Amino acid sequence: MRGNFQGKSTVNVKQIIDQILISGQVSREEYMQLTSAILSDKQITEEDRRQINHIFDYLQASRLKLID
């Protein structure tokens, strides 16, 4: 468990994104946090939204690993 998005600022979204890109893997919790962030439309920048979409694309293309 690397982070907790609920109720936190956009800085945490950036931290989650950075950690995912560095490690090459996404935990189910991080996946849910990013999904929640993008669906809630709360205080995420267009850049964050773009990076989250890239992460989802990388997961679909198996360029990132989903872990439990």
C-alpha cells in the first residue's frame, strides 16, 4: 500500500503516478485510487488525467503489471 487518495490533494495523485511509473507495477488499491480520482473529477489537473489514462493504457497493453 503506497498511498491513500481519498480526501487528499492532487500531490498524492502525482506521487502515486510517479511511483507506478518508476516501479512498473500497479497495486489494486492504486488502480482504484486512480479510477476514483479520474471519475470524481476533484482537483486533478489535465496533466494528471492524461498520465492516469496512460497508466490505464499501459495496463491494457501489459506494459505495467497489476499486483495484489
